[in-house]
Amino acid sequence: METHSSELNRKRKRQELNGQMKEADRIRKAQRKTLVKHEKLPPCHFVLSAREPAPFSDELEAAGLPYDRVRLEEAQRGTPEDGPVRVYADGIFDMFHSGHARALMQAKCLFPNTYLIVGVCSDDLTHTFKGFTVMDENERYDAVSHCRYVDEVVRNAPWTLTPEFLAEHRIDFVAHDDIPYISAGSDDVYRHIKEAGMFAPTQRTEGISTSDIITRIVRDYDVYVRRNLQRGYTAKELNVSFINEKKYHLQERVDMVKQKVRDVEEKSKEFVQKVEEKGIDLIQKWEEKSREFIGNFLEMFGPDGALKHMLKEGKGRMLQAISSPSSSPTREDRSPSPTFRLPFFSRTSSPFTSPPSHHSSTNGISQDEED
């Protein structure tokens, strides 16, 4: 009994704490923000003075003011800051993306002073008239409430806008792209809004939509399944059979091997490229050195080289010395060459002269002997 009572007490405390948190969150959202005009920005730009998400309409207190709709001329001219133009934009906003944000930005900037109300349809209406969604309604409500251009979010918005709904939320204009929206047995669900002069057209962002994103996921289904298996999701959570799970694991291993092979190929290509660059550099240096060597060789030994000029100059000097007789000494001017005498020969005789005659030695004594 004591255990049961303690569990009940804990549950009551938890419920009271959750209730207090919800009430505080509701009050904070109700006092979320005010619009402050920025002096350096165009008239349609405002700066939000708070950092909380946009409040939900069912959490706000009713204004209690009569519904007096603002005319187009007044809205374009600019209304007082305490009475902004109330613009309404609705949609599914599944997988909230930049196309949604751009549409809400255009709706926010329609008039100089705009209060943007965004309606988000519930899962029941969306699944009935459009199809299954990726995000549930609570996720879509929360995503829209965190958009910087949104001032208020209407949960469980109607599929077709009625005069009662417009009067309840005191809506002045409805913003949507001008393409006829065929749904709920009508060729354009905004026809009566256009006829009433309350329609404010916006432009769609080409190339981005929820259907485009889902198409990408379906197209690359195997890639995303393998990606989530790598991140720890089980095959049961991904609704993948046992055989397909093994197939994806095998594909992952094969891709890893392929990636390693590609890495090796890239490294080998880089190595070969570096070797080729070094080889080309060496060849260029060798060519430069060879050109320099050949040039020096030709300067020295070529037909007009320095050696030829030296030979010509020497030859000219030799010819000049031979051809000028005045400059060459005569036989008489030349100094006599010294004679070489051996000590046992006479002063006047030499071993290469003829022997003395018989007449010269008549006395039996030669001149040398006399000396």
C-alpha cells in the first residue's frame, strides 16, 4: 500500500509540474514579441524583439474588437503600428524547407505593416485530401512556429476558408501562389477569396518542394537505407528484410574495397605525375646545359670562333715578318756564331777542317807548337 501511494504521489507531482511548465510556456508565447521597424531596412522589414517561437492562436486571448477589414489602398499606404494588416497563409508544410520559408517571407512583406497568421492543416484533413505526410501534425506545427516571419500559428486549419473563419481571426488578406489549387471537388479552393478581393498572390520557388524531396529519397532508397544502417538503426526499424540487410552490408564492404582501390590509384597517379614532373625538369636542365656547352664549344672552335682568330692573327704576324726585308738583319750584321774547340786541337784548327799540308810543317814544328 505504501509503495502504491508513493507512486501515486509521484504521478501527481509530475502532472502538476507538467501543467506548470505548459502554463508558463503558454504565457511566454502569448507575450512573445512585438514588431519594431528597422530604420535602415525597407518598409516591409521588421525585427522581432523576442526569441520565442510564434504562439498558437488557441493559446491567445480573443481581442474582442469588431472585425473591420483593412482595404487594399490602406494596407499599401501603411497602417498604424498598433493596427497591422492581418495576412493569412495556409498549407501542409510537410518537411519544412526553403520554399515554404520564401513563401512566408513574401507574405510577410506584402505590406509595410503586416501581422502574418499561418494555418497548418491536421493529419486527418491532409491524409484525406492530399495524401500521407512524412511529419505528423505536431512536428509541422512546431516547425512553422519557429519560422522568423510567422507571428501566429493556427493549428487544425480548415481546408476551405469560410467567412466565419475569416471573421474569427480578423483576416484582411489571404496569401498564396496564383496557381489554381484543385482539391476537395473544386477547381480552385481560393476562388471565392479572389472574387472578394482578399487574395494576395506570392511566387513559388522553382526546384524545391516536399514532393521533390520525397522523390530524391525514393530514388536513392538503397543509399539512405545503408546510411541509416551504418548509423545504428536496425533492419526492423527501417522495415528491411533479413536478406536485404545482408545485401546492404555486402554492398557496403564492396564499396569500401572499391574506395580503397580508388585511393591507391589516385596515390599512384600522383606518384607517377611527380616522377614525370621531375623527369621533365631534369630533361629541361640537361637541354639547357647541353646548349650552353655547345655554345661555348662553337665560340672557341667554330668557323668564326676565337681559335680561328688567334691562328689568323699569328699567321699574319709570321707573313709580315717574312715579307719585310728591312726588318730582317743581313749576314754581315749578324753576330758570328761562337766556335767550339776541344782542348787538344789547335786554336785555328778544328776537327772538321782538313789536316795541315806538308808545306806548313817543313820546319817540323807547327805554329801551335811554337806557341
